[in-house]
Amino acid sequence: MPAAPGAPLCLSCLLLLAVLRIHAFNLDVTNTLTKDGEKDSLFGFSVALHRQLNPDPVSWLLVGAPQASALPNQNANRTGGLYGCPLTTEPKDCIRLDIDHAADTSQESKENQWLGVTVKSQGPGGKIVTCAHLYESRQRVNQLSETRDVIGRCFVLSEDLTISDDLDGGEWKFCEGRTLGHEMFGFCQQGISAGFTTDNHYIMFGAPGTYNWKGELRVELFNQSALALGTYDDGPYEVAGEKSQKPEMIPVPHHSYFGFSVDSGWGVTGRNTLSFVSGAPRANHTGAVVILRRDNGSQLIPEVTLWGETLASSFGYSVAIEDLNNDGWMDLLVGAPNFFSRKDEIGGAVYVYMNQAGKLDKSPPLRLNGSEGSMFGIAIGSLGDINQDGFKDVAIGAPFDGNGKVYIHHGSPKGLVTKPAQILDGISVGIKTFGYSLSGGLDIDGNSYPDLLVGSLSDTVVLFRNLKKKKNLNESGYFNSCSNCPYVCKQMHRHTFLLTPFPLQSYFAFTALKCVFEAEADRRLQGKSSRVIFLKRHSSDSESQHTSTVELHKQSASHCTTAKFQLQVTVTLCYGSADSTLHKVNFLKEGCGEDKICQSNLQLSYTFCSRVGNTNQFVPLPVYKDLAIKITVTNLPSDPENAMLDGDDAHEAQLSAVFPDTLSYSGVRQATDSSVCISNVNASEATCELGNPMKRNAEITFYLIVSTPGITIETTDLEVKLELATISEQPNLPKVQARAKVILELPLSVSGVATPNRLYYSGEVKGESAMRTEEDAGSPIDIEVTVSSIGKSLRTLGSAFLNLMWPHEMMNGKWLLYPMAIQLKEKEQSNRSMECTPMKAINPLKLVGKTPVWALKKDIILDCSRGTARCVVFQCPLYSFDQQVVLKVHGRLWNSSLLEEYPSVSSLELVVRANITVKSSIKNLVQRDATTQINVMLYSDYGVAALGGIPWWIILIAVLAGILLLALLVFILWKCGFFKRKRLQEEKLPQHHAVKIPREERPMVREEKTGTIKKKDWVTNWSEDGTAYSRWHQKTAPLEIVSTV
């Protein structure tokens, strides 16, 4: 169609012819085989595909039903059983295999033994193993000393489902006859997992109840030819050793359920090394997977231990080994069906560890997530090469995703394809809990392609068969011819695509062909509006041909960019196998050099920053808080003296940022509005426009705001991939890895106090053999060390320990501070205590008794850190506490040692130290303020008993005796007249006489104010011989007083 008037066309002629070859290898969901079992028998709890070659070739579907009713001679109600189902359309023709015969109730119990809990096949013409992990061995039945031990047992069958040779039968119970009790083999539970090695040389058994539910893996020789040759020194192998039985060799703690899942393969840690993989879904409450190898004796040696990501995720519930990228190294898949994330609505996960030349832990695993509550990953099945592309494929069960689903994932040169190629749904076959068990990788129907058997908890199993389909499509596409335009234009173009299938009759009854033609899909993904509009389809087109007209509008020479047209052809049955053809229409660009070629010079720099409050200001970040990345992009000439060499306008300049799982895009802040960023749906990637074009000598600075919801204690660093892009000419555009180290500070503080902080020593020297009670040793002392946590509970940090350096000896080996008792308790949970080590250092002389303490001054310092004393280090585990834990130690000052070594010293100082250490795989964990020092003063007091204190009853008696003595003294003094007063004799005392004075002889006294004269009431007269007398004047009875000296 011609262009708009006055605007010549700006397209060049483009013709493309391509041949598309489409292959579809998928599981047929329409022609399935369904088998039903006994109701409520858990028929389908375990499944296995099996092919019998002799005496006649027969294909079998093996199904375990661990709650099946007991046979008449088993003396039980429910024992479980194994069923063999032929490849027929009849749903109820499965045969129960009579492999477990009559029970001797005096020696065993088969009630609820769960026969059929697992079933595995060696493959075509191979053996079969099935187990009953709750089988009981009994002793002394009906006696008071009766014991019942859940040891478990396994049965091995020949290829024709019978017991035929010496390897067959139910005597595979390695825990029988061993030391019983839960701490050894009393709850062995052998057979909860079992299997054969890929070379069929060994048989494997998991026993998760061994060694106090720490678990065990046993590998036994299972090769008849080798046995016939007398090769008896090849095993059996156990992690703890068959003879040594050292549970400390198993690299997981108690109650880990090691052996819950097993698998094996060559090329895991070495090309020529056979490795065994076993899951421990309760190890450290997160789960673990251990990779082991054989040694030259009879032991399995752990090589690699992989730990779960989150609490209670059941990491290791299922394991599978498969070479997903066909590089000759076996990759590992680990199921964690209880993985949970409320925020992301995840319920179950599968971790894919890609093997890098024998290193599975070299790079972080790929995590496939299931929907919430689906238990995605409870079963993982190897499918073989189901789509015949040269790469192994896998199936993953999610039995609680609706009615249950099974996800089919293909392998590829880059590893497992994250998008499922096909999803099998339990709704389509009318089954709930569909996908609880899986078995694949074996061609069961003889068409040379592997099939898949899916079990459930609904007493039904379904077989999905692989149907092969191939199609050839010829595709051609062209645009009409056009010319060049430098100005604003509106253009119309006609395009035609023609699809022709070859051959026409090939399987198209089963295939839906879908063609999608789209223009500028990349612009729409970036949030931009497309410039291409499809106007109409030509009315004369057939169903396999599409002709229409497109319009390019709002074009200008300064912003002309490539318009991309893409045809995508998809065969519906082959999810993920779509082929596409891409056509491009190119435009001229401005802002370039004289050669009309834009040679830009985009350069990138970054800095991790922290946002200041709610402002748009950011500062360099020493430790992460509100995280931002300062991005600076420049387009400057690389050589200022030759500025025209490069630095031209950068058209469609963009910055793409790819964030790790620990970070997600949150927003962008910039000084101007020149930068616009758009992220994908899960905010794991962001693309920022830097300008179209980004002019010469331009410099753009903006901040990428990122949230940190995924940062955990295992995060050691942050890595954001930054990459610049432009359609201008610039080879080797820089790809920058923005890295920042994450440091986790252990939020612990340690403090200590001694009660009392002063002690006294004196008295006589006693030998160690003379000590009977702790009072004989010396003064008592109590040390209290408090550890406080202000952050996350220690259960997520690893194994933390409180270490107390207790100065128990002098440098010459004599006792210094004798430890009597030690106790570690959480402050908020006083009934919960933890044991410190070594306990044998507490009260080694077995002294008894207890007295109080008291005690201050300083001369000599007894300190283990200074080499003046010897310490015993008490190590107390801090496995889990939220706020405070208190360590209390009661001890005695060894009086005799101080009297012997420091007889003339008046005072000493004793130092007790404590610190915290962490044994953790977290490499970036640091500790601050994790030490404390407790000082105790020791005084030599010769007036105080060597015990360091006087008993209260002695003090009371002394007080009473003192009071009695005082009373006796007072009595004696009283008797002696000490308290009687002495008086002077009367003749030596002055004499006084009173004489009445007549009124007329009384003296007159004049008042100053009134002028009246007032008589004195008395007067004293002295005579020459020293006598004196006084006269008293009264109106009626005058009195005269005479004093004689």
C-alpha cells in the first residue's frame, strides 16, 4: 500500500524463507490405564514399573498397599501387601503377591507392619524389593520382661514376582540380633526407603529410626555372579560401620531421620566413583541431604552435606539423581514438600543442584516452587528422555494441589527447564491426592518411549503412556518493497505468512496447531505502546495463510527504531516446544558521526547506599538498612583528544538489572524524570530507559530502591547484575556485577557476677585425702553468667556455646577454685536446662554439703589468660533461646592451696572469664561484646576460720555468753557496793538557819517607774567571823534564815 502523501516510505525490502520442524513427545492424557485396589488400603502409596523377560515377557505395574487387610494365616488385621497389575484396561484385575506367609506371634508381629511402604524394580529382567518398615520382633512374649522392637524387614522377589533363589525372600533385616533399645537398633524401621544401584551391584536400605532416630544407610552386595565368585569382602557398608557402630560418624544430629530417602549414581563427586545419596528431613529442623562413598573397609564416608533452607521444610524427603544437561555429571534433585512462604504463597519446593565437575555445592541451587499447601516435591521421579531431545526429564508430584498434579520438566543444555512442559491433573482422571508416588523411565508398552505410573492415596493408580508425533511445517513470510524516508511518516505495509504441514495425514487428529503473529512484543514487555497496528486480514486467505495490513504511525527521523514482527507456531500437546520466526524492519538514526554510524561509549558505575529517612537523599552504606544502588551512566568520548572517535548518541539506551532471590526491585529515584524503570511480575528484573537517544556527553544518576525480604542468615553477599544496552554501535558493552558483602552481627551480650566478690582464707593446711565435705575445702562462691539475646533466636544461627574459663588449679597442679555444681537454664523457662561439658570436672572428689559465702583487696592476680592459673573450660550449648539464659556455677575456694603457696600474702585477685563461640556454616557471622570477666578478691584473715565464715549458731552462743558474763560482772560489783553512793560527814557541811524578820526591819525597794518604795523580802548579813544570816520579810509570819559557814 502506498505511503501517506509527501512522506516517502522508510522500509527496505525484506524476504525470509524458513522451514520449521516441530517434534511433540508427550504423555497421552486421553488413553490412560487406571487400576483400583482395596478401599482404605492406601493402594498406590508406592508404585514401580517392571518388565519381566523370563520365562515370558510380561509388563507389570507394581503397587504397594501398606494398609491392606491381612491374609488369613498372618494372625493380624492389617499387614499391608504388594500387588502386581497387568497391562490391561480392566481396573480391578490386580493380583496380591503371596510373599509374606504365616506369622509366629511368639517371635514377631505383623499387625500394621506396612508391607508395601516402598517398592523398587531393577528394570527389565531384574529383581524387585518391597519393605515393611514397622515389622516387630518380639522376645519373651506374655512375660513381664516382654520386648517389642520395630526393626522392619524387606522382601526381594525375582523378575516373575516369585521367590526363586537365595537372594529372594524376607530375611533382609539387618537390625535383627543387634543391640536393642531406641538408642541403638530397637526402632530401626528398615525399609522406609530402599533401592538398587544403577549397576545393580548393590541393594540399599534406609533405617531412619536407628541410633535414637539419627538414622542409618546400609548398602549390601547384590550381585549373584560376584557371590558365586566368592567376593564376600565387598561390604556390607554402613555410615556408622557394621562392626564399629559409631553413631558419631553420621553427620547429622539425633532425630534427623537419616535414610528416609535414598538414591545412587556414578559421576556425582567423581567420574569413576559410585555415590550414595540419602535424605534426613528432620536434621537441624530444616532437613539435610548427605552424599557418601564407600571406603576400603565396611563404612560409608560422608563427602558432602547439603542443608535445608527454612525451618520444618522437610528438605530431603525425596531425592533423585539424574544427568539433566547431559554433561556426564549427575545432578541432584531434592524435595522439600513442607517448604512454606506465606508472602509468596509457596507450599513445597524442589531444589535442583547442577553438578559442576563433581561440585554440587559450588553454586546456589535452582528452586522450583509449588502452590500453597500442595506438598510439591513429595515425590520426584526420573522419566528418562521422554521427548527424545538427548536430555533426561523428571516428574514432580504435588498431591494436594487441587486434586493433585504431576509436573513434567524437561532437561536442556542449561539444566532443568523451570517451566513445566506438561501438567497432569488429578481432575482429568477423577482422583484425589494424585501424584503422591511416581515411577517412570521405563518403556512399559513396547513403543520405545518411557512411560509414567502415578500413585495416590485414593486407592487408585494411573499409567500415562508416551505417544510419538512428528510434523513438518514450511513457513514463508515477506513484506512488500519500500524505500527510505527522513521525516515524519505514516506507513502501510502488507505481509503474508504461509504454513504448510507435511505430511498432511500425520497425527493431526491429535494435534491442535496454534499460530500467533505479533509485532513489537519487546516494546510491550517494557511497558511501551506498540507503533504497529494490524488493520485487517485478507478475506481470500485460507486457514493456513494469513495476510493483513499493518500501520506504522507517529514515526520521526530522530526516534526511528527497529520494528520487529514475530510468528510463533505452537503444537498444543508439546508445551514449551514453540518455534518462532523473527522479521525486522530497520530505520535510520540521527545524532551519529559523519559515517552515519552511531558509536556510543556508555559506561556504568555503582555504589550501594542507604536511604536517609523518607527523603530522596542517600548515603554510602556500611551495613544494610534501607537498600539502594546509586547508578551513574555516562556517554563521554573515551579519548577527549579524539572526541569524534566514539561517544555518539546512544539510541534506545537501557540499563537492565537482574536481582538475586534475596533482593527485589522496589522503585527508582532520580534528580530528573529522564529515567523510567519497569520491572517484571515478581520484581526480580528491572529495565530502565536512559534516553532515546542518550546524548553525547550526557551523564545520568539515579537510585534503584530494592527491598530485602530474602536476606537470611545464610546470605553472605548481594550480587546484582547490571547491563547496559543500546542499538547504537558499541562492542563489548560493560556487564557489571554489583556486589556488597552482608555481615550478620550476633546479637548476644555476656555479663557475669560473683557472690560474694570477696573471699577469705586462713586456718590449717589439709590434704586432699582429708577432705570429706565441701566445707573442708574452703570458702564457697557462686558465679552467675548471663547471656542475653536481643535479636533472632539462636536456633537459626547455628550451634552457639557459652565457654566458662574456670581457674580450678594453680600452675603447680594444686586446687584453686574447686567446682561443685553447674547449671544452665533459660530465664523464662526455668524448667528447661541444658547440659554443659565436661561434667566429669564437676566435684571430682565427690565432696558433700554446702554453706553460705561472704568476702575484698588486691595484690596477686590468678588468671588463666596470664598464665598464673590453669582453667577447665566448661562448654554449655545455646541451642535455642529467645532472650536470656543463665549459667550458675557453685564452687569452693581451696583453702589449703592458698595457705601453702601464699602464706605471707595479704590479698590476691582471682579472675573467671566467659565468652561465646559459634560453630556455624555462616561465614559472615561476627560477634561483639561476647566476653566477660569476673573478678573475685581473696584475703588472708588469721582471725577468721578457714571456712571463710562463722556459723550462725556460734555467733548466737557467743552473744548469749557475752550477755551472761556482763550480768555476772554487774552482780559482783553490786555485791561489793560499787553502786552505793558515798556522803560527806554532817559536821563538815555548811549550816543554814532561818530567822523571822519583823516587818519594820524589812528593807524598802523603790520602783523605777512608779517612784514607790518597795520593801525587800529578805536580806543577808555577814559577820566578821564568817557567819551570815538572812532575814525574810512577811506580813504575818516573818522568817529569819541564818547561814553559818
